[in-house]
Amino acid sequence: MAEFGHFSLCLAWICALVGIFSGVYAGMTRRESWFGTVRNATWLTTLATGIATAVLCYGFYVSDFTNQYIWQHSNRDMHWAYRISALWGGMDGSMLLWAFMLSVSAALLAALCGNYPRQLMPWVLAVLNSSQLFFLTVVVFLTNPFRYIRAEFIPPDGNGLNPLLQNPYMVSHPPMLYAGFTTLTVPFAFCLGALFAGYLSNEWIRLTRLWTLIGWCFLTVGIILGGHWAYVELGWGGFWAWDPVENASFMPWLTATAFLHSVMIQERKEMLKMWNVWLVVLTYGLTVFGTFLTRSGVVQSVHAFANTDVGWVFLLYLGIIFTTTIILTWWRRSELRSARAIESLLSREALFLLNNVVFLSICFATMWGVMFPVLSEAVTGNKQTVGVPFFNAVNVPLFLLLIFLMAIGPMIAWRKASWSSLVRTFRGPFLLSLLVCVLLVFVGIVDFYPLLAYGLSLFSVLTVAYEFSRAMRVQRAANPQGSMLSDANLLLRRHRARYGGYVVHIGVAIAAVSITSAMAFKTEKEFSLSKGETLEVGRFALTLNEVGGTRNDSYEAAVATMTLAHRKDRSPITTLYPERRFYFRTQEPTTEVALRIGLREDFYIALAGMDESGERVSFKIFINPLQVWLWFGGLVIVFGTVMITLPELRFKRAMLGAFARQEIRQ
Amino acid sequence: MTLFASLLLTIAITWLLVRPHLSQCNTAFVPAPASEQLHDSKSRLVQLLKDLELDFATGKVSAEEHTQIKAQLGAELSKVLNTLDNNPA
């Protein structure tokens, strides 16, 4: 089976190569037959990569330990779902999954390309095939997951997967991120395709918006799932540590978000054409750079794959991408000139541009922090790392500025706004936010940053509410007989993309409040208890009832049984069971945290260890205020994105149907 | 078995890559259905006009700019509608 898997990968590599050449040739000669070849080559690449992925999945499922990769990352004790998800538990399989998901995006585009401009599509598919060729080159020649164990004796059982990765979030988080990365390759392909073809009207931008939105949504979900995994699995009470691997997914998210905003300016005002080209290329470049970071061993991270020697290939590829883009943008510079200039700094265009600059500043600061150890070692010979305080010191003020821009940007007029209209629009929300900030000072929140973050988040939600109420008044005036509900429904249906965007902003504001609370008001305590002892912390009282042990084939564990009660009247809230496990195979201890989730705060406890006698047990607790609202904010963001995306999808489906009917008529 | 499957896959892939050259006689690009692109443009312009009206009604666009953009979008839309009327297919 393994030979068949590798053979399929080789065929996929050839198909991608054929796809590039036939795409370029079709673009240059505009011959239908060559266009047919590039489409078929794209589908066949998907088919062949899909077969290879299925073969490896099957190998994991049946525990085929003649395969070195399967032996390294699974064992017979693992649940079948984790055995299959072990496919992306290591370097080789994760690259294969990436290649497969990229090929699925490419196949979808090839299926839809009857609706797109024919003179553009061969170039787009050629670029997409070149991206596939790169990842397939890595998989086929450098990280082949179909290698045999070359020994007389085949081990009866495998090495197993890191216990931390045997978690439902790890089944879904990496594929979500990869889906985001690979979907965001499509806008890149459109961008370079448009530059090659000289098709630089606003159409390529409009055609890619749906892909960018879907990719952005996948990436957002992937990042949130990763944060939730870190929160429930790693036992340090947080969800984000500015780890290089976290940053690797965060940086393209920032540039993709910037693009989603600046694309509106190009669509409406024919401005920022060159800027948008570079944002798209930068987003794709950062996904490749992220892969380089996690797989080259240049930065240390708990999530990074083992040190490998494939880093130079990614750097070479990045060099090719950016050199090609520089040449193409220079060649097409006259067509990429903006039709208009920004007329006033007090306009939506100017604020959206500022928003882009802030997004890129956060991205640059993050990259600086990630690369600082490498740069410092190169310059001084000493590796110096920057930690969470650096990222927070630089990025928190920038994020606050973003929330401010998020509040005022969509409400301000295009081209030029007057001060009087600004005062009229923002007076109510501003005064109300100010009032709430004053109340917060009275209840004891006096630190500058938390106060500002709460005030700005509320301000952004209130401006959306105020905008909606103004639009409702207009709607009511136009249709006095209609009910409030039908008017609201009509308004949302007519301007679904706009209100979808506002819903995303509300989700961001909710998440910002939660993150601020977690950063500023988290309670953290380390302590030890004996059986029957009680600790009072915050509004809680925690009693250790007993400590027991449990054992199965994979691990043995110490399990504490604890009662969480109200401090005042000692009425019980819940029973918690924090665990500390010791896995035999990996010889590593892990913590299984116990969590009481509440709307006001999460009570989070991890069993840190026991003394020699087993009498005293040490724990680490965290009380994270408003933590659950971060995940709720994430859901709201996803809901808003779906609201924007659905009408476009429906429209595309209608187009497909019409196209199919036309094909039938012909 | 593996050899047979590999051979079959190779033949199928080769056939599908060559097939367009056998069936489509090397003709020039068939233009994408014009009406589909025009309907697409129509929907986009109508949406932009709706947005403009809402922006104007809620005070986000000045009267001067409203008139200017509306005239510009209206001209684009009428061009698209005329082309659609002339090419109903």
C-alpha cells in the first residue's frame, strides 16, 4: 500500500507540473484544449493527492507499523479517531495534509472557473498548480510519509502520539488552520494570475473576496480552537502565549483582515490597487513563512515540529514568490495606479488605510518578536528571546487603536466627513461609554488600559447599535405600515454584508472585553492542601476531599476530588477532579485540568504534584474573569462571517446553475 | 495488486490529460457566458446603489457626493442593462 501512496504522490507532482505548463501555454495562446488540460491536471492532482492521503489514513487505521511515520506517531492503544488524526501529528503527514487541502481548494476553483473570466483563469490555475508543485515537491522528495522501516524486525506496536495531542481540539484545530491557509492561496493565485494576464480591473478583487472570507473564517476558527486547546490542555490557565507557532497563524490572519477592509476601498473608489496586491501576496507569503518557522527549527516552541533540514526550501520558495511579485508589479505599475487620491483625512478611506497600517504594524511587531532570537544571535552571537511582556507592551496599544478605528471607521462618510456630522454620529455612544467608564472607576477599575479597553469596546458596540437604529428610522419612514420585525428583517436582508461586518465587530468587542479581563484581573495561586483542608480564594472555598489513583494500559494517574463552594455560606457549587497523569510510553507527566465554567468567571485548577508521603497535594488555580465570553465572541465573529458569505455563496450557486443550463442548451 | 492499481491510475491520468486535445480540436477560448458576467455586474451595482441610499439616508454621504456617485453608478448600470437587453441569452 505504501508504494501505491508514494506512487500517487509522484503522479500528483507530475500533474501539477503539467498544470503549470498547460496553464501558461493556455494563457499565452488562448487555446481551449490547453485550458481543458490545465483544468483536468488540477482535478487529477487532487485525485492523486487524495489517494495518497487516504492510503496513509488507512495505514494509521490498521496500524501498519512497517511504515516508519505511522510507527513513530501512533500505537494500537489509541482511539481510532486519534490514530487517524496522528496523520498531522508529525512533519511528514502534516505536509501531506497541507498538499491535499490545497489540492481540494484548487479543484473547487477549477470546477467553478467556467463562471470566471476565461482569459484570467489559465494563469490563476497555473499559479495555483505552482503552489501545489512546491508542497508536493516537499512531500515527495523531502518529507515522504511512505518510508518503510528498513529492518528485519518490525515492531509489534508504535511509539504513540504525544498525550497532549490526543485531544478533540487537536483533531479539528490543525485541519482548520490548514483549510484557512490553503483557501487563502486562491486569492494569491488570482492576484498573480491577474498580474500575468494583465487583467487588472477590480474584477479579480471581487472574485477573490468570497475565497478570502472563507479562508479568513477557517483561520479564525482554527486560531480559536488552538486557544481553547491550550486553555483546557496545557494547564497554565491561559489561551495565548505569543508562542512562535501561535504567531505563525496569527500573522497571516492580520494581513488577511487588513485586505478584507482595504478591498472595499478598491471596489468603491478604485484606490489602493498596488497595496491590495501586496497584502494578498504578503498573506500567502506569511502562511509559507509560518510553515518555515514551525518546521525549520529556527525558533524554539512547544508546538514546533522536530528540527529538520527543509527550512531552506521554504526560504527559497519565499524568495521566488517575492521576486516574481516585484517584477510583475513593476511591469504592471501603470495599471496599478489608483484612480483617485484620498481627499480628506477625515474620511472612511483614510481611516480604513490607517486600520491597514495598524494591522501591519501589529504583524511587524509580532514578526520582530518571533525573529528577534534569530536576529540577535546572528548579530551579537547571543540568542536573546523576547517574551509575553514585549508582545503585550507593543501590541496592546495598537489593538486598542484598532478597536477605536473599528468603532468609527464604518460609521464615517466616504470621501470627506464634516466635524458636525461626526459629533452628531458619535455623541450619544461616546457619552454613554464615558459614563460607563466613570461607573467602572467607582467600582474599583482604575487601571488605564483595562478602562480604555472596556470603554472602547462598549463604544464600538454602541456605534453599531446607533447606526442600526438610524437605518431602522429611515426604513420605518419609508414603510410606516410595516412591523418593526419585518423592517429589521428587510434591512438585514438588503444589507446583509454590511450588517454581517458589524456583527463581526461586535464579536471582536466581546472578545476584547474578555481578553482584557483575563489579562488584567486574573487571579493565580499556588498552594498545597491535605485531606479535609479548605482554601478560600476570591468568592470561592475549595476543599480537598480525597486523593485517589487510577491506572490503565497507557497511564497511571493521581486524581483529587475537591468541593468548590461559595465562600460566604459554604453552599456547594460543584465537585472538581483535577488529575496528574504519567504516561508509560512517553515517560512524561501531564495535567488534566478541572474547570468550572461560569458567565462571571472560570474556576480553573491543575494538580501540580504531591509530596513524598502523598499527604500534601499541591495545586495551581486560576480564576479567569469573563473567560467564557472570549469563546462566545469567537462564535459571534464566525456567525457574522457566515452572514456575509452566505449571499455570495447563494449567488455563486445560482450562477453555476445558469451556466449548467446554458451548457445543456448548447 | 499495487502494480495493477498504479498502472490503471497512470493510464487514466494520461488519458484525461490528453483528452482535451482530442475532443476540442485546438479551438480558441470559448468566451465565458457574457450574460452571467453582466448579471453579476448588475447585482453588484444594484447593491452599491442600495448601500449608497442607506448611507445618504443615515447622513454618511453628503448630498453633493450622493448625486455624483449615484449618477456614476446609474450610468454604469444602464450600460449593463442595455447590453443585457441586446444579448438576452
